[in-house]
Amino acid sequence: AVSAAVARLREAGAVVTEPDARDRRRLRVRPAPELSSRLKEVRATSIDAALAKALGDDDAHRVDEIVGLLEDLARYLSPQALIRLRD
């Protein structure tokens, strides 16, 4: 599953890969030096339309409210929060 995900990211231009110099069986993955046109398109696209479709609710006020809730949740799902969960 990981190999397939990396392949999709490489095809989208999000990452570049290269064989590991120390272990040729391994593949090193790093962010692409420049954003691909596909990534620029995705980042420029608002989540609102997709969220409204997924919710089956095109009420702009309701969608804005849910986006706000998701943004609040994202602030709590920081790496520090994950560390606290492990303790």
C-alpha cells in the first residue's frame, strides 16, 4: 500500500524518489523541489464544494460552520497533541 501511495504521489509531482546509496533495495522519498501544476490546482481549490457534496447539504452557512469546526479540530491535532496521547 505504501509503494502504491508513493507511486501516486510521484506521478502527481508531489515527491521525487531515488535509490538509497547505502541500500539499493530502499527508495528515498523527498518532497518535489517545485509544486506540480496538479498540486497547485489542488491547493487552490476550496474544500467547500467537496464538503457540501459529501454532506449532501449546499447551505453555505452550514458548510462554513463545518469548515470552522474542522479548522478548530486541526489545531488540536498537532504533533504535540499526539505526543500527549502516547504518554
